[in-house]
Amino acid sequence: MRMTAAAVLEESKADWFEDALFMIDQLSKANLTMTADDLRKVMRPAPNRYWAGNAFSQAQSAGLIEWVGYRKSTTKSRKGAPVSVWKRKTEGVGQ
């Protein structure tokens, strides 16, 4: 069966988000706080520049993490722009 370009993109999007949510969960267990900069260090690049932020929003909606503030990004291309800081949500989450 031949897949269309849109189907291939959708599949890769689903795969990327599944991997990103797994890594966010792992980062939240290993660190007090984390940012998209941390995710970029351990993940393959997102095909879309908005996907990393969307992955954190999905993790928040799933009850894995909570937002705690902002700090300057350490990613050179972001030129010190603000980046959200997240931590593992301890209420209602199995440790």
C-alpha cells in the first residue's frame, strides 16, 4: 500500500510526539525543572518549530508536568528569548 505525503507526515508527527512525551516524562523524573532547550538536547529535531511547545502543553494536559515560570533560552538560535520552565507534577502522578 502506497502512502500519501500527508499520511507519511502525519505518521512522523505522531511518532515525534510519542517520543517527545516519553522524553519529557524522563526529563521530569531526572531533573527538578526542564525547558524545551533540554528536550532539544535529547530529541531529534522537530519537523515543525512549534512542536516542542505543543509537546509540553500535551504533557501538562496529561497531568505529567506543571508550568513554573520563564527563563532565558540557552539555545543559540533563540538569542536569549524567554522559554517556559516546567517541573514534574507530584499530585496525582505515580512516582
